[in-house]
Amino acid sequence: MKSINMKKLMIHILTFIVIFYFMCKTGEALRLSAGADFRVKTLNIQTGFSRAFANPAYARNKNVLLIGGSGSGKTRFFVKPNLMQMHSALISAQIQKARF
């Protein structure tokens, strides 16, 4: 049986993790930079990089899991007010009949 070289495997995996981290931060910097269109955002990307790498304590995942029974007001009291306060482009989809 052939043994697995763990050091070589970990170096290979760490390379992809570092590339993924840098690309995530680049996307976040582009999102945080001032401007509405791509040309203005690329000119102001330095401010986005300073915000993206500023404090890792606040660079956490901003996703929300909302759980509640039917008729408890999830859409009316949480989803709709938060969608109205967003300052970026978004896609919202509601699946009526999901088959798993």
C-alpha cells in the first residue's frame, strides 16, 4: 500500500486556501470601494482594500438564518425591512413548492 505524503498534500491545499482568501478580499475591497460603476470602483479600490483588511474581528459572515412558524411575520417584520435598507444590488427568490 502506498503511503500518502501529508506535507505535500497540505502545501497543495494551503496554496488554494491562500488564493481563495486573497480573491475574497479583492472582491470585498471592490464592493467596499466608493463609486457606482466598475470604472469608478477600480479607481477607488485602495480605500476598499484598507477597509477589507482593517480589522479581522469585524470581518465575519453577515448571513442570517431566520426560523419561524408559518404566519409568524418573518417576511413582514424581518425580510422586507432589511431588503429596503440595503444599498446594493440583490436578488430575492421565494420557492413555493420545493421537492427534495
